[in-house]
Amino acid sequence: MPAGIDKELESALAAVVVPYLGTDLVSAQVPVEIQERDQRLEVTVTLGFPAAGYAPQLADEIAAALQDVTQVADVSVEIHSKIVSHSVQGSLSPLPGVKNMIAVASGKGGVGKSTVAVNLALALQAEGGRVGMLDADIYGPSQPRMLGVSGARPRSRDGKSFEPIDAHGLQMISIGNLVDENQPTVWRGPMVTSALTQLMFQTRWRDIDYLIVDMPPGTGDIQLTLSQRVPVSGVIIVTTPQDIALIDAQKGLEMFRKVNVAVLGIVENMSTFACPDCGHVTPLFGEGGGQRMAAEQGVPLLGRVPLDIRLRQETDEGEPSVIRDTSQDLAREFREIARYATGLLSLRPREYKGAFPKIVVEEKK
Ligand code: ADP
């Protein structure tokens, strides 16, 4: 290769934009290795988030950009993902067996937080991540039903800890799997925190990249305590587009900011309604609310999820839309959101794991 090609290769890579990182490969400091062998370029790219559904497109774009500058006809590109642990709020430590916890929260109930959480978890898994679900929505634990494991009880090997329940490949646990789902439970604040802390710490999570936490809705004392105690790398706020929901979502966002939890972005749920008969699209709850809030708060809008009867039916049946063959349009939307959220997370500071050097102070004689 002619001298000075490194600069040319770099500028070619700088022209490849990864939408989920909001910038190009070079600016995002994505590790790229290039080797030349027998008139052939072998390129290895390591993304910090799972991206099985995007890797072929990215590989094509990189190959085309490099072919342009090098004139080497044979360029092979491999895309890998290496997911690391990112820093959590305050002086908390990450959960053993879990690289990153991502909270899914909402300012109020009924906006589709649990629906978004479960589809997001399955979308991340489809992209290649090892994923878990912690159902912390203690007042209305809906994950057992949504994941088709109602009535399943977690096993314990030692009488002290729980093995997570396997649900469509996710490692999950919910208070709904420990108490009778139909039995109303009266939880006082400290009980909620204590029950959730036990669920979180006494479950033997096995090498999870992302543990999705379905948070209880609202911004009361319990939610505030949890936002301070659950060691999350970031939070995703779910809202519907109408003003009344946005006001609550904003309160939620401010609560997380106050306790230094990184807000990864907003998901606007029930954005539009497509009539199943005529296909006419109606913005039932108003238009552009999520976008406006995202712009005002300086956080990304990670995506919009339509109001679609399949989402309700399929999650009710315990097989969320992301894993149904017939709902690939919805799956695509959730996989976009999953890549965007974890792509942005990959740009955040890493959790510092190394030990500090020992400082020895010697007294001078
Ligand atoms: P939350 O966790 O915010 O209380 P849920 O996820 O339990 O809300 O959703 C409330 C109800 O709305 C559920 O029956 C769910 O199936 C339905 N739902 C949520 N999002 C959608 C959507 N985009 N389209 C259709 N139904 C939805």
C-alpha cells in the first residue's frame, strides 16, 4: 500500500456514520483493525453494543468506503460486539453477574412501560446480547404474564438465593413469581425497597450484558428510593404523546437526573394508531409530544411505538411481538430502539474495576 494510506483509511472510516452512536466510527473511537494480506484487506470492527441486525449493513458500508480509497477489490469486514460495564450512579457498585442495568420508567401507569420493557429486552437478545429482566413493578408485576411464565416458581440450590427463571431465553425474576399474582399485596414503602433489594441481590444472574428493570410507575418516595439504590447505567423514560402524560414523564426524568442517573432517552409509545381495516393512520394522542419533550430536555427520542392491537394481544398471550414472526414490523422498531439505547450507553464512561495501587507512606528517620 502506498505511504500515507493510514490517513486515507482513517478519513474513509470517518465517513461511515453509525446512527446509533450519533456520529462516525472515528469520532466514536470504535476499535477498527485493518490488516493487508495478499492484496486483500481484512477489517475487524468491535462495537460496544449488540447489533446483529445492523452488522451486515455496516460491513457493506465500511467495505465500500475502504475500496474507494485503496482500490483494493477484496475487502472483508467482520463486525463483533464487546459489551463492557458502564458506570452507575453515586457510590453504588454494579450487581454481581450483571454488566449493565437499564431501568425502564414512566411518570405514571398505563403508558405501556412494561410492554416496552419486555419487547426491548427481547430485541436486545435478538441483537445478540445476554439479557435479563427484573420486574420491579411490585404493585402490578406483569412480566410473568407477558413472558408466558405465570405460575412458575424460581428454583433455589442453597435455600438462600434464587435461580432466575428462563423465559424465551431471558433470565427473569418477578415478585409475581413468588407471591400469588391474584392476591392483592399491601406493600409499605420500606417493604418494597427491601423485597426488591432481595430480588435483585439474591438472584444468581449469570453473565448478563443488560438487565432490564421494569420500574414501578410514578415519582413518589418509593421510586425515588429505588432510583438511588438500584445501580443502573442508565434509564429509558416511556411516555405517550399527550401533554398530561408528558408532564408526568418530565417529572420522572427530573427525578432520575437529580440522583445522577444517566437518561439514555425517551420512547414515545402509542404514537399513532393505524386502523387495521383501512390502514388510515391517526395520531390518537396528539402529535410530536415525545419529540418536543426530548428536544426541550436535551435527550434523544429513541423511537416511537405505534398503538397496535398486536402488541396488546401478543404480550397478553405471553409471546411479545418481537418474537412473533408475524410482527416483524414491530420487531424492527424495537430492535432500532434497542441498538440506539445501548449504542448511546456504549459511549458513556466505563465502570472502573481495577484496584487502586497501594499507597505506602514511609516515615523518614
Ligand atoms: P404500564 O407498564 O405503563 O402500566 P403496560 O405495558 O402494562 O403499561 O400497558 C398497559 C396496557 O396497554 C396493556 O394491556 C398493554 O398490552 C397495552 N399496550 C401498551 N402499549 C401498547 C401499544 N403500543 N399498542 C397497543 N396496546 C398497548
